Amino acid sequence: MSKNKILVSLLIAGGFVSPMAYATDGYLQQGYGVKANGMAGVGIALPQDSLAAATNPAGMVMVGNRADLGLTWFKPTRGADVTGNCLGGPGTCPPAPSLNGSYDGNGRSNFFIPEFGFNKMMNPNMSLGVSVYGNGGMNTSYQTSPFGPNAGINLEQLFIAPTWAMKVNDSNSIGVALNLVYQTFAATGLGGFGPAGGHGFNISSNPAALTDNGTDSSTGIGIRLGWTGEITPLVTLGATYQPKTSMGKFNKYAGLFANQGSFDIPASYGVGIAVKVTPETTIAADYMAIQYGDVTSVGNSLSPLFAGIPLGGSNGPGFGWKNIQVLKLGISQVISPMLTVRAGYSHNTQPIPASQTMFNILAPGVVQDHLTLGATWNVSKQNEVTVAYMHAFENSVNGSGSIPPGAATAGGFGGGEANLHMHEDSLGVAYSWKF
């Protein structure tokens, strides 16, 4: 059976038949597992359920025998404003047309993101498990846009992560997750990317593979490594690393993404600390780095387009995203044997430079600050119900030199600026079985 067929079978077996789209830390999830999301995604040194492998595989040997099934409702609110544009060149508007206006990218507003985890202790010092989760994604749907009517994109990424973890001694654990990755992408309404007629260069290296080709998919295999160490009975440290995952190409969109449809998963790494302040109170923090800038189709700027390298070309134009750093802080408080409450805050650096906002009207992942609340009810000795709420505060990136000047007939895009804005809300619920 081919790798692609194996991954599709696992996708169905994992129950991931619902659409996914998530954009908090860039286009990756803030955290994995409803418990972790109640603490702003903290989890490198504080595993809480069988989704732990998504953050740090070493944590799976610390969560015991359990299964977790969750569903998160996610609502992003995204859009853009274009100002100061004139397609006829300076001084010709009106009567020359312009792209100025406010654009609403919320043609689709509600998404449901499932997750599943299972962990089995093979002996007191070793576990085998699997975590199934949406790594992230991005969706926009504009009825009208600077690129034309009904423009938008939809990116979804699914990870299925069989995981092995082991306690190497009383204080230290290691783990490795094999990441089986399945991603899909679709783009619509991009045939009018800029005023294509009259330009002195090719917008796309393969116009037939630029837009409106339905949903394409690709697969890849990668790994995530992790370590946890109990420094004292009250302090635990953790570290995790995931190298860049090479993915198959989106052939239907070889004229959009650099290197003929390439779209790899960025590398990420991080460290964490968890401190048991009292028997009932735990404070934890994570630092994460995500290497968006090292993925050509994401990190390359749009400027190669204006130097004669079209969309889809070798080392061609991209979205101009930068590498980002993420800081997460969370607290967990046991109120009673039946109830634990959580809260958290996270901040990430901005992935989208002010000079790259034009193309990122399609992917305005500009939110930076997140506040979360959560709780777990122990409905019995073997069962838990967990909820988590997240609000990503409204944030904007105003363009600076973002739209190339000059008349459309002379190869320009009319100048002006594209200004992006976004905020988000999510509400997740999970049910857990301990055995």
C-alpha cells in the first residue's frame, strides 16, 4: 500500500473527517489538548493527557493509561483594508479604478477541530501511545477582494503521531513521536492576482495550477523528540525539537507556491518549566521557536515576483513570514478532588512584516496575544470532562511599502497600503477515560 493510502486510512480511522483551520501562533495551534489549551498551550514540562506527544513526546510516560477525545469550536475574524491605491498611477484617480476598500474574509466563520489520544503503559517505565491532532491551518473566504471575486485559501494539516516514551531513571524521561502528516490546500478566485493584463512579467509560472483547482493533498513523515527532567520534587524541566518535515508537493497549485508547489512543515523547538508552588497550585511556562522563515513558500517575500521570478518558480515568491518566538504562561489550581481550574496567557512575535501585507490578505495570521481559561471535572475515578476557552485579542499590521507603485499598464500595482486585522475565539471540550 502506498504511503499516501496508509495516511488516508489513518486519517479516517482517527475520526478526522471534520474540517480544520487554526491560526494562533502564526498558522499553528496555540497548544494541543484541551487541558493544555486552558493554560495557553503550556505543556513541554507539564504533560496532562494523551495529547502530550504533540508538544513533548517524553511526557507520555508520565500520564498513565488513558484515552482522550476532544472537539474545539474555533471562530477567526479576519479581514483587510486597502488605502491609497490607484491602478492608473499617481494623480489619475478618479477616474482610474483603484483597489481601495474594506474586505471581509469571513465567508466561512465556524470551524470544528477534533483531537484524539491514547496511551498505554507497557511497564512502569515505558509507554506506547498515539496522538491525533490538527497541527494548524489557515482559511480566508472573501466575497470581494483585491485579487478578484470569491478569493480565498484553505490550508489544513493533520498529524498522527505514534509515540514511544521511557523513564531512563527516576528523574529523567525521553520520548520520540513519529509524525505521519496529511495536509490539504485549496485556493479560489486568484486569477486576478493584481491586474494581470499589461504587466511586463508573468504572474505565475504555471497559470493552470494557480487557482480554482479544487482541494489538493500531500503527505510527509517526520519526528518530534523530547526530554523531561525532575530537577527537584517541585520543579520539572522539559525540552522538545521537531525538524522541518519535507512534504509532497501540491501539484494542483504548482503555479502558486514556490518550487512548483512545495509546502513543508516548519521546524520548531522549545523549553519549558513547571513548578509545584503548593500541593494544589502549579505554575508552568514554555518558550517555543517556530521557523516559518526557513520554509521557502512561506518565508520568501513577494519581491522575487517583481524581479521576474513568477509564483511557483524555483525559490520563487512567498508570503514573507518570519521566524517567531512564543512565550506561554499558565497556572493550574486544584479546588477540590472533583474540580481543577486553569488560566493562561501567551504572546508570539509577529510573523508578517509590514512590507508583506499585500499577499497576506489571503493569510492574515497577525494575532499575538491570547488569554485562556479552563477547568476539569472528575465525574468519577476513571472519567473526566475538560473545557477550555481562548480569546486572541484583535491585532492589526498596517502595510508599509506593501503594494508596489505605478500604473497597472506599466507593470505596477497602483501603490498604497494593505492593512490586515484579526481576532479569534475558541471553546473546546474533551472527555477522558483512565484505565
